Amino acid sequence: ISTHVERLGEHHQRRQELRGRLTAGYAEIRVRLGNWQSEYDDARAADERRLKAIEPDRDALRHRRAIVLESLKRAAGDLGTCQQWLRTYRAADEEFKLVEDMGGLVGELDQLTAQQEEVVKRIGAGERMDAARLAAELKAAESRLARLDQGLRDWDCNAWAVLSKHFKPKELRELFALLNADILHLPIGTPKGIVVDDEAAAVAAIRQLLGAIEKGVFAGPGVRIALGGLSSFDDKALRDRTFIEREREAVEKQARQLKADLEAAKGLEKLAARKQQLDKALAEKRAFRDRFERHLADRAKLSAMLTHEADQLEAQRELEAEMLGLTEQERGLDREITELRARLAGRERERQNVLRLQDDIRPPPADEPAGLPFPGPFPSELERLLEEYLYDLRDKRQIDEDIGRELEFIELAGAGAHLCETEDASIESLVESLASIPQREELYEKAKRTAIARLGSSLKGLRDNYHRLDAEVTRFNHAINQRTVSNLTMIELRLERNARVMDAIEELVKADELKLFADERRASDAARLLHDWVASDSRKLNLTHLFELCFVAFSHDGKQIVYRNLDRIESHGTTVTIKALVNMHLMGQLIEESRLGEVRIPYYLDEAASIDPRNQEILIEQGLAMGFVPVLASVKPQATATYCVRVANESGLGRLVITENDWVQLEKKPRPGGTPVA
């Protein structure tokens, strides 16, 4: 226990220092608390007075700042208007920098006006002629002239010359009142005229038509036509060549006049376009003149506007400077208010903390020594002084507990003879006794051998219990593997022994049994190993420390799968079967064999349809043998079931009610394949 005694000495020294600090600190706290409240009240009252005095000043600053802001807005608006006027003026000055005076503009306007008036006059003179009508008349005259030219070219060989040999002019007028008179002008014997294949036949056909005309009326099959209402022709135009030539000259003269008139009418459109150009140019020039007149008027205002701009800029700078100063003053007051409020809140927190800490302050016990003198210094803040006092008080309590535990351990370790009535005296006695340890080593070795022998005797029962448990596990494995489950050949509950601990226990038990013939070194090593293992995690040795329980599943292909947790056993749908069998066998070990036939313990098996019928039979048979009966829950029929119980919600009660009528006993009958079916 030398290390424990050394720690006791250190704890004792520290406790003596804390005793001195606590004694001096408590006296200091009593003095400080007497002065603190009056200082706190004075400081709080001063801050509150200052806070109350700041508010009117800040309100006045805000009011003045609002006035200055409004003035600044007006000044900015006025300055913007002035600067916009100057920008407009400079743009106009740039536009009119090449204009010397108003006289040049007036002259240009007079010229444009004269040109406009001339064009208007010419347009008025030409508006009496219609270009479309003239074009139509010209086209008709040219067509008439072409027909006259054609008639003159074909004068000697046209249809009139041929027909006039056979018919009188009166007959031809009547006939061609009915027919188109232009036929008479067509040439004979040309593809574009008339081709006469049989003149006699043609004449006969015409005579037949003339025979149907009587007294100016054509009477044909089913029709009568009065020829007087039809336009005829002047045979003079076909008989007198000179007449045709004079008529051609008149038509040609008319065509020339019409062409000249048409050219004049078309020129009217150009005059109209010219008038539009002059109108636009005149309007632009007048607008330019008006802007120039306004610019001349603005020149007189330029000096005043520049002076006004400078004044507004200076006024704006002054207002901005004043606004900046007011804002900074307001921010300064806001900061001071924030600081005052924070200081008041901090003082209030300090007061609350001091009161809370004051409630926890306890004076040093009166029956304890004063400890070592503490010269100081103490913290200047009362709150910090109280906190440090409480820290020291907690440290003192912790050291008291540590000293108590060390003394208790030392007493349990067999050094109680060195303890005195007080802890201080006990510590002094233990420290003094530490020097006498060499003389006690011989006694220790003897006590050690005795303790090892006693330890072996104590552990013999624990070892025997382990061997009995191992035998029970073997018997359990034999019982659970009476039937094969699904695709697993065997499942085994296994104890994996803690080799180091078990070997140490076996060695200590052997030393107790052999007595004087035991190997003391090996027994001592085993005891030390067991002590270190127990002390490493503050264990209290029991049977569960000697092994680890696990499950081993053996598949048909010879593989072994080790599970540290039964919930992790999986084998293609057989998990439920294995868990149920293992749990029933484990619980069956808790029931006396003589009473296995007296009880039936029901267990609920959900989703029973997931277990194949063969595994269901294994569960039922082995369960009944151990006193367990399954309740299968399934929406499908189960061939292994003995009863079917209908479960339904009772109307209006919100609960499940099962009556005797809900139990239906099932009879099994073989299926053609040999599998029973309910």
C-alpha cells in the first residue's frame, strides 16, 4: 500500500493548504460582502441617472436629423433640376455652335417657303388632269390607230372587197349588224385573217342568213332578233381609202396629245413628293429656329444657373456634413445607451450570481484545524472571490473523499492497525509506518501463501459450476439435435472458455489440493494474473466471466457458422424454427422433469405460413414433449393445425371476442401426393 500512503501524504498536504485558503477566504468574503451592496447600489443609480438623461438628447438629435434629412432631399431635388437644365443647355449649345445668328435661319426658311409655294402652284395646275383616265384613253386611241393601220395594209384583200362583189352594201350592213363588223376588215387568205376554201359555198351560206332577215328582223330556228337595236358600221370607212387616212391622222394626233397630257399628270406625282419633302424640311427648320430662339433666351440665364448650382452644391455639402455629424452623435449616444444597459444587465447578472454563490458559501468546519497560513492575494472581484472559494470548497470535499477512500482501502488491505482516531493522525501514522515495510515483507510472504491457498479453495466451487454448466450444454445440444431442421444438419450451443482465466483458476485449485507439494511460483503467477484481470475493469468474478456463449450452425455441405447472437441465425427461412426450438429447450431446463406433463405453456408463432410443414411438425412434437404448445397465426390453412379459431372484431365494441363457437376442430385427410391437408 506504499503508493496509497504516498497519495495520502500528497492529499494531506493539499488539504492543509486548502484549509488555510478557506479560513482566510471566508474572512475576506465577510468583509467584502459588507461593502459590496452599497457600491452596487451607487453604481446602478449612477448608470440609471445617466441613461435617463441621454434619452432627451437622443430624441432631440433624431428630430434635428429628420429636419436636416428633409432639407437635404429638397436641396438634392433642386440641384438635380438645375443640373438637368445645364445638361440641356450644353447639349443645345453643342447643337447650335455653328449657327452665327438668327438672320441665316430666317433666310433659309424664306427660301424653303418660296420653293414650297412654287410647287403648290404647279400641283394646282396639274390637278385638273386624271392620269388613270388619260392612260385608258391613250390605250383606246393606240388600239384604234392599230386597227386603222391594219385596214390600210389590207385594203385590197379584205373581206369587204370580196363580199361587196356578191352583196349590196345594205345587205352587208344588215348581216354584220348580226355578226361582228370587224370581220370585214380582216385580210383574206392569211392565218390571222379569213381563209376561204370555197367561195361559192361561203356566199351561199351568207345568202341563207340574209334570207332569214326580213324588214330589219332576223328570224332563225326558235329565235327572232331586231337588228335595229344593234350597232352597225359605216361602209364609207371600207369604200373610201382617203376617209380612212384622214381618220388615222386624227387618231394619231389625239394619241400624241393624250401621251403629252399623261406625262404631265405623272409629273404631278413627283411634284407631290417634292412638296412632302419641302414640308418636312420646313417643319424641321422651323423647329430648329424655335430651339435656337429658346437657346438664345437661355444664354441670358446661364450665369445665374451656374451660380445657383454652386450654391446648391455648397448647401448640399453643408447639409451632408451636418447629417454626418448628427448621425455620429446619435450613434455615440446609442453606443453609450447600449453600454449602460449592458453594464446594468451585467451588474444585475453579477448580483444574481453573487446571491446564488452566497447561498452556497459555507464556513470551514469549526472542528477542523486552521491549516497552513495563506498570505494571499485574493481576486479583486467579489464574484471571482466567491467562485474561487467554492472551487476550493469542492476541492476540499473531493480530497476529503479521496482520503476517506484511501484510508478505507488501506484498512481493507490489512493496515487497519496503523489507523488512529482522526484522519490526520492516521495519515501521520501510515507515513511513518511506510519506512517499516521491509521488516514486514516476510510476514507478507507468509500471508500471501495463505491467501493463495484460501483463494484456491474459494474458486473450487466456481470451477465445478463451470464444469456442470458445460455438461448441461452438452445435454442440451443432444436434446435439440434429435430432429433435423430444414437445411441445417445440426445446431450447437457452445461455451468458449476464457482460457487465461480458467487456467489460472485451475492452477489455484490444484495448489489448494496439493498443499505443500504445489508449485508456489506458478500459483503466485496465477493469482497475480487473476488479480490483474479482475482489477483491470473493477470486476467481481462470477461464472459468466469464465466463458462466452455462442451458437454454431452446421449446414449439409459441412460448413460451420458461428453466431454470437441467436437473433443473427439465418438459414433460408428456418430462422423462426431454430429460435423457437432453442428458446423452448432453454426454458425447458427451468422446469422440473417431474412436472413436464402437468403444464402446457402456450407460445405465439406469427407468420406460421413462412415455416414449412416438416419444421412445423418438429416444433409441435418437441414443444409438446417439453410442455409447450404453439398458437399459429396465419391467413392460410396449416396442415399441422388441430384447431382453427376465427378471430373477428366484435361489432361496436372495438375488441376481439372468441367464443366456443369460433373453435373448429380440423380433421386431416391424405392428399393424393401423400401430404396431409386440413
